[in-house]
Amino acid sequence: MSRIDDTWADKPGLVGWLSTVDHKRIGIRFVVTTLAFFVFAGLLAAVMRVQLARPDNHVVGPDTYNQLFSVHGSMMMFLFAVPVMEAIALYLVPLMVGTRNVAFPRLNAYSYWLLLFGGLMLIFVFVIDSAPDAGWFNYVPLSGPEFGPGKRSDFWAQLITFTEVSGLIGAVNIITTVFKLRAPGMTLARLPLFVWAMLATAFMILFAMPSVMLASTFLITDRLVTTQFFNPAEGGDVLLWQHLFWFFGHPEVYFIFVPALGVISQILPTFARRRIVGYVAMVVALVTIAFLSFGLWVHHMFATGLPPLGMSFFTAASIMIALPTGLQIFCWIATLATGEKVRFAAPFLFIIGFFFIFIIGGLTGVMLGSSTLDSQLHDSYFVVAHLHYVLIGGAVFPLFGGFYYWFPKVTGRRLSERAGRWNFWLFFIGFNVAFFPMHILGLEGMPRRIYTYPAAAGWSGLNLLSTIGAFTVALSVLVFFVNVWRSRRAGELAPDNVWGASGLEWAAPSPPPPYNFERIPAVRSRDPLWEPGFPAAEVVGLPDIVRSTLVTRLHDAEPDHIAILPDASIWPFLAALATTIMFIWSVFTPWGLTWGAIPLTITLIGWFWPKKDETRRTCAVEVKPDAGDARVHQLREALP
Amino acid sequence: MSSRCPELVVLALSLLALGGCEREQRRFSEPGGSTVTVTTPLSDIRAGGVAVATPVKAPYDDNAYAISEGQRLFQWFNCAGCHATGGGGAIGPALTDDVWIYGKAPDQIFSTIVQGRPNGMPAFGARIPNQQVWQLVSYVRSLSGELPKTVSPSRADAMYFGKPPAEREPVTQPVQP
Amino acid sequence: MNTNALLSGGPLSAEIGQLFWIFVGIAAAVYVVVLAFLVVSLRRREGARAAPPDSPAARHAVRAIGIAVGLTTVILVVLALSDFFANRVIAATPENPLRVRVTAHQWWWEIEYVDADPTRRVRTANELHLPVGRPVQLEMTADDVIHSFWAPELNGKKDLLPGYTTRLTLVAARAGDYTAECAEFCGFQHANMRVAIVAHDPQDFARWYDAQLTPAAEPVSPELQRGRDVLLGSTCVMCHNITGTDASGVTGPDLTHLASRRWIAAGALPNDAARLAAWISDPQGIKPGTHMPATRLDADDLAVLTHYLTSLR
Amino acid sequence: MSARAVIDVSKLPTYAYSHRSLMWWGTLGMIAIEGTVFAIALVVYYYLRGLSLDWPIGSPPPDLLWGTVMTALLLVSGIPNQFAKKAGEAEDLRRVRIWVFVSIVFGIAALVVRIFEYPALNTHWQRNAYGSIVYALLTLHTVHLLTDFVDTVVLEILMLTGPLNGRRFVDVSENADYWWFVVLAWLPIYFTIYLVPRIFP
């Protein structure tokens, strides 16, 4: 074990496992946990489909059904879709920008533990029949103090607090990593498109999530300490909740979709064996989506009778956001058209699946964007079909493509292609059989979230068909997990750059060592590994008795100084535990916040307090800014 | 970890589960709540050494949903007309303080509602089914803090009469029976 | 139960239906074209070299993207404008409408026809009768949580919000039966909260309106008399109102003309004696979570009560 | 390894101040998040105000005294805060200990003044939406006062006792930046809670 391996290695055993700050170990854990939530929520959907398969069914009563769809929605949105995209980013972004870890490794660990405990809380309250039952957006007054008795909506509000704190910290981590820890020469104009997508998503998260945190805090104070935010009789307003929620709600669906655009922009050029067409246009499209997403939220409230002129503005904005997405699709098609013959490996199959499914979702989205049409389609099964087309088609398909694409990098072994094709075709056919009929059901007047329907309604046939489709999707997800389980050990060994891709992550070995790159490569273009003579230069001289990496300047990615990253530490896990206790305690008594804050403060101080050994090693290699600055200027002149 | 430990953990979890589970149950159909006999003692004064009857446990004292139904029925059946919204007391006596003219045990409140009381309390026996009377009993007990905070309902989406402590009017003298 | 948004029973839903087919037509065309380009671009010759950025093929591709983006913008503007014009038709305030106040409760609809003369105000529940051809403006609010009134064959949906009064216009072009549903999740029985909408030609409507104004018929036979006594002695009076009797509860649906309605329990059951008896004795079995309590009556009291209720034409 | 060009970074500084340091960007991220929370809370205040007929609902506007004292105190506290920042960046440990201590004293003073501010609001969070949002705004700011006060105390103890290296001075500088945010975030809240009900009744 050379000194660098020794410095970056984690302690063995359970304590080592709990205190790792390696962004890859945490990233894998993050992805596995979010996929576990995906399966759990998927099983809830299966039960819902069984209940809806036949009219006047009695598989589950209304109370259980309400908990089923509320937990299905909340878990899929807050515990799977958004976090899984952050999870693959926290794994890939450091590798893609050419650095050794995220900017705040311990915050990264803390954010994972928080999400895990939030998810476990939701599963536990579901098991004890105390799960939220007012839908994933938990409209007031149904979730309010009078019509939401017991602790159900409080657990929903606390789930929001868990996942939003975790998401916000992940966003700050990604922004700082992308801005400050890029490899020398990787200017913003040479950033991989997935990293651009994650940067846009992180900024959206930064400014959207506070809105729902405030809304859930006001809801919990309304329910527990009798504030009057949403009480129409005392100056409050029921629409305030919808404004606050959807101001976050619409950017949220773009937290899920924009990273998927990034995934496609990484996979597609590799299979076309050609650089992306219109790189700048793609970046502009991503940033435009990020801005526009904040101006659309009222299209979720078209039916509340707001003034028509306002609604026309939001109709126009909602319809116009189809433009940047359309531009992305055109650029991808142009890349394929000017590339080489494409090999239909599993990752690319899922990308093709994305095109066929997502574009239907996008077009129905434009229909829902029109306030007049929305008055017929809103809160009907047409919307259920649309949201699944854009979420599963737009995000889960590229995500599965990403799993097949990066699995060799993460484990050093390939997923089986045959199982991959079974997985894809079962998913593609099952999905369309399950969700396309819902468009028709919506037009036939089937409202959303009904636990049963009379035979006279005429919806029985399509609902049965939809249930069959849903079980086909379940089968395909099972095939995927069997594939992953078998390939983890017995999968075909994969070379470092199995697809011949151009990203920096393929320059690191598979699976990459804890420090990713012993010598960080310099970058000269947008597709480093396709540059002749890569790497033109390599960084040497990073001290290896501390966990060090290179900080580069924001605007020109020139070396600036050496960052000494913190060692592994158990404190983030303990701080997450203390936060969990405080959050859950505050559901039962507001004093839980004050008393719960004490252990939390102690763990945070433990986390911050420098350790003697770590400080000693840092002092040994310390170079003060002024002494080092002369060296920086000299170095910059010498660069080729 | 000793082999017995998993069982203990599962036992603890299920106990915790039962605790949480009970409060959150939505029991729609009527429980087997016992109908209270006429011989419910109204006060603690006993003739001779007669043994006290075993206290009847209200079926809904630990069920948040039933108590919130009680809150709704308190408004619907116009109990608030005499006892004021939130039970603060108007023509009828206040239900939020610790003064109970006809006893505060669940079965005593049940019989007060069913049989009615002098000075204006009507008999609701034939008018309100037993399940709803038990819901009202539990709600009335939650008004005076007999039940834990986690079960008692919070504010209603209406004018808020539970003014903060600093602003509550002084409790009126209890009506002499 | 006709709730098909595309089989319009009135001009307003027809307008939306037209707009729908415009959107679907354009969307289908765009879908086919885009995917055709995709399929074509996938079928590259074996061994085709990747076109370098400055090659004619690459420049051609960039120009094609420009055209595609331009086309997309034009299409989106056309769609936005078509929505704007359709919306102006829908949002136009109707002249001299029949005003109906609708109040949504947890899991039933309270309907009151607003008339200048307070004595001529019909109060009914879960059923809305419209004169054909004349616009009806619903002035809607909710008493507890948010609901949404949606009659797909007559117009789009509009939410009913506590603390707000929202308006929705319905116009029936042809006589017939339509159905409205609650479209905003509102709790346990959100699935069984329907309104039977009946469009009459104006004379029929006037006849129905006058019939609804009359108080409940006096019992003509001793059996009906006993039925009414059972009702007045039971739990029904706490919530229900029957004009012309002592039952004057306001928190439940008005039963004065119960027998004239198509459904009972807000569309959960067709209206006949057997189902009425089943509903009275065990409502939780039919609509779990509903606020109607089970009424314990012995067999003949229930039969007599049901007989009386079915006499309330 | 082939004789590729080599970028030898061994002599580069191991920490840096202001926007060069990672911690600065982390603090900026937190400020963006907290700033958005404050901004949205203020928007809720104006939204509810727009809905109600009379504002403040059923109570007089808050008394000006303690709010204005707090504003003045926070602005003045910027001075020792700035000195602490400069001392930190000059890595002068003695002056850092002094000025961070003075900042702590100002922190205590601010917390004490805040205790007097709550009763001067003339409303209660349970009474109506106005009371709720005013208490929410004040409590949001109080939470930030408290957390940054605790941070500063922990920093002072570290400066007095803890294992120190050059990079700890960056923390002093970042903590000062965060205190500036807490001060500047108070100004729109002060204007909204205390002045808006008076200027635009």
C-alpha cells in the first residue's frame, strides 16, 4: 500500500463503513438506497393497480388506498427521482471534472444519511398505518389541522424537511465542486454536458427547495402550535399552500428531467462516435430550462379560478418551455445523423426508448400547458399518463441507460446485454400498455386518485389493461435487479474505457481508487479522451500524507492552490442521527426542537473540531497563501 | 449480539408500532362500545359500603380520527350553541376547565349526553347513535386536557376561539346544580 | 354515466373539444416527423465516418436544427394563440344566466337555485337540472376542503375553495343526462361524489322547478304517518331537512324531494327502496368513511321509514 | 510514464482566502439558500397583506423601539465583525481573539434585545395570519442569530485552545461573511415588520 492509498483508505469494519467520506462509496450507497425506495414505491403502485383493475373492487379500502398513492407519489418524487439524480452526480461529477472528491466530503455523507433516515421514517410510518394520506402535494385544508387528524400530514412535512436539507446540501456540494475543482484546462466551455446539466439542476434546487421547506414548516406550525397561515377564517389562505408548493413543484420535476438530459448528452455521442452537435446551444437550452421552470408554477392551478389574463401568461410560458427541450432533441438527432453506424447496446436502447416515450409526454405537456385544454384534462387520468410519460420516459429510461453505461466503470464488470434487452423491451412494452390507456381514461372523465369506480362508468376494460402493463413493468425491473446481482460478481470483465467514450471518468481505472486520479490529467478540449496525445500534461506534487486535490480558478481553470480535504469521520453519521431525533421528536412536541437541538449542536461541534493528528499533518505540508502566490504566477507562465 | 436480541428489537418495534397504530386507526364501523346502564353514579357520594363499579373505558380516547369526528359533531349538533365553540362555556357550563357537575368519567359524560341534565341540557339518547356519542365523549374529554396532546385535535379552519392564554376571559362561576 | 370530454353536450365543451383536436393533430404530426428523422439518422451506412465539425454534412445538420427550431417556435406560437382565442369564448361572462349556488361538502354537493324572490329558491342535493340552451352560472364555494366541479360533457372543471367563490358556466345544447364528478382529491369518498345533471327543455324545467318548491307531501295512509313518526323520532332529524315537517337539520342533504332524484348517496347508488334501506342501515359498508352514521332500526321500522322516504316525490 | 509535460503544484499555497477558497463558496451557497427562505417568507407576508382588508389584522403595528435598537445594534456589530475578518486574513491571532470576542458580546446584546422585541409585536402567532407571519419572520431571523452566535463562540474557543493551522483563519473570515449576511438579512425584515404597516396602512 503506497502512502497515498494509506491516506485515502477508510478504516475497516462497521465504524469505517459508517464514517467513509469517499464520494464513490457514498454515491453507490445513495443509488442503491434510492433504488430500494423505487422498488418499495413500485410495489405500492402494483397494489393500487390491483385495486383499480376491476370496478367496485374491495382489495383495499379508501383509507389504505389514500396512503398508498400518497406514499407512492411522495416516495417516488422525494426519495427516488430527485435523490437518484444527485446520487449519480455525486459519484460521477468529481470523476468527470477530474478531481479526487467532492468539495465537502463530510457534508456529502451527512446528506446521504439524512435521506436514508427520512426514507426509513416514511416506510416505518406506512407500516404502522400512519402514513401521509393527502397526496404527494398534500393540499391544505385536507392536510390541515381540522381535516387531517392524527400525525399523518406531520410525517409528510418532516419527510420534506429531511429530503430538502439533503438535496440542498448536495446542490451546494455540486456547485462548489464544479466551480473550483476542475482539472487544469477544463474551462467552463469544455465542461461535459452532464456536468452542465447538474450545475443547472443544483442552482434550481438552491432557489426552489426553500419554498417547499417554508410551506411544510408553516403546515406543521399550523397543525401543532396553532398558527393561522392556511386558515381562511383568520386571514390565512388555502391557495397560499398551492403557490408555495408549486413554486417548488415545477422546478422539482426539472431537477429530475434536466440531469436525464445530461445523461443522454453523455451516452449518445459515445455511440454515434462523434462530438455533440451544437454544444453551446445545448448549454444555453439547459440554462434556459432552469430559468423558465421558475415561471410556470401556476399551470398547476389553472382550475382554481385565478384571473384569466394571468393564466394566459402562464399558458404562454408553459408552452414555450417545450422549445429548449425541442432544441436538445434536434441536436441529438443531428449528432446521430452525422455520426457513425450505431451499435444498439443496452444503454443506447434505453436512449431510443426515451425518444419514443418522452416526446409523447412532452407533447401532452404542451396540451396541459394550455389553460383551456387543462380545464378538461387537469386532475384526470390524462395527467397521470402525462406525468408518467415525462418522468419514466424522460428520466427513468435515461437513468437505466446510465446504469448500463456506467456500471462497468463503477464495478469493473459489464451488465449482461441479453438481460439488458429483456429488461428494455419488457419495460418499453409494459410501460406503454400500462400508461397509454390512461390518456383515454382521462378523456372519458376518470378523475385522479379515486380508490374505485362504478361499472357503469365504462372504464373497466382500460383499467384492467393498464394493470397488466404495470405488472409487465414490475417484471422488467425484476430482470434488471437480477442482472445487477449476477453481474456484480460474474459479469464480464470490462476495460477502463469499455465504450470508447471521451469523458474524463473513463481515464480513471474501473473501479476507480479512492483518490480517482493519482496524477490529475490536464484537458485541452471538450472531449479529452478523443484528443490526440491525451493527457498532454499531468499534475504532480500533490502532498500524499493528507487528502489533497487541486483547486483551479473559476474562469480559466488554471491551477490556484491545493485544497486539503477532511479525513473520514463518524461525526456526519452522528449529526444525521441527532437531526433525525430532533425532526421526529418535534412532530410529537414543539419542545422536541429545543431539546433536540442540543445533541445536534454537540455533534456539529464534534464534526467541526479539528483533530490533532489531521492538524499536525496539515501543518507539515502547509504553504501560506502569500508565500505560495509567487509560485502560482511562475507556474502559470510555464504552462504550455 | 445475543441471539435473543433480534426478538427484543422486533418486540420493541411492534409495541411502538401498536402505540402509533392505535392513534392513527380510521375505524369507520361502530365498535362494540358498551351501552351504559342507567345506574351510572353521578357523584362520588356512596350510600353504605357499596363497591365502586369498574370504570368504563371510552373506546375512542386514544383515536385521533374519532376525536376529530367528535369535534365536527360538536359543531354540527350545535353543542357550541350553549357551550361555545371550543367548549369555553356560554349559557351552558364551560367544558375546558376542571369543574364537572355530573362527573368527568367517560361513562358519566356518556350518560349526561344520552339522558340530558336539568337547566337545559337536552337528552340526545334517541337522536345520536352510540358511536357518535362516544366520539363526542372523547372530544369533550380532550377539551379539558384529559387526553394526551398528540391525540387532541388542533385548531379548526374557523374563527379561532382558543385565544392565547394571555387573552382568555376569566372562567365563569360553575352553574349551581 | 356519460362523462366523455369529447362527446360534448354543449357549446363550451365543444369549443374545448375542437381545441383538443387541433393540439392532437399538430402533436401527432410533430411526433411522426421527429421520429422519422430519428429512424433515418439511425440507419447510417456501415463504416460511415463521423463528419468533422466543419464538413458540409455538419453544417447542413446545424442549418437543419435552425429550421427545426424555427418551425417549433411557429407551432408553439400557433398553439398558444389558439388557446388564447378558445379561452376568450369560454371565459366570456354569460348574459342573464340562471344563477345556482353550489356548496361542496365532504362527499356531497349542496345545490341552491338563486332567485330574486327568496320564497322561490329550490334547495336540492347531488342533482342539477338545467334548462336547455340557457347558460347556467354556478357560484361555487366549499365548506371544508378543496373540491372541483367537473362535468366533462358541458365544460371544463373549476375548483371549489374554502374562502373563495368561483364561477363556472354550463350550457346544455340538448336535453339528456350528464354527470359531474369531484376532480380534486378531498378525502375518503372523493371517488363517490357525483352530481346527476339533467337537461330539460324550458317547460319541463319550469314544471320540475315548481314541483321542487312544494313542501313534502302530507302522509295519506297510516303507514306513511308511522313512517314519518319513525323518522322524526330517529337520528335523521339531527342532520337532514324535510320542508313541511319538523326535520330541519342543515348539515346533511335536503330530503324534501328525495324520491325525485336519480341517485342517492351522491351517485353511489341508484335511487330505489331496497338500496335506500341498505344505505340507511349500513352507510359505512357502501361508502366507508362517510359522515352518515349507521341507524339501528328494527326491520319493520326500517321498512316503514323507507316507504315514507320513497313517497317524497 | 512517457515524458509528458508535468504541472508541479507542490509549492502552491494549501489554503486561500475569499472566493479562492472552497469554504467561501460553501458559505455563499448557505447564504443563497437562507436568503431565498427570507425572501419567500417576505413574499408570503405581502401576499397575506394583499388579501386582507385591514392590515395588521386586529392589532396595532409593532412598537418601533426595540426593532430600531436591534437594527442599530446589528449595523454597529458590523465594525468588530469587519475587524475580526481583517485580523483573520492578516493571520494575527491576538487581534482575532479580541475582535471575535467583541463580536460575541454584540451577539449576546442582539439576543437580549430580541427577547424584548417579541412582546413589542403587539400580536400573537395564534391570533391570525398576520400574527403568524410576523412571528415566523422574527423567529427565522432569531434562529440565524442564534446559530451564528454559537458558531462564533465555538470559533473563539478554537482560537483560544484548539489545534490551529493556517486554514483556521479562513474560517474566521467566512464566519464574518455569514454574520454580515445575518445583519443585512435583518434590514428588509425590519422594514417589512415595523415600517410597512405604518407607511402603507
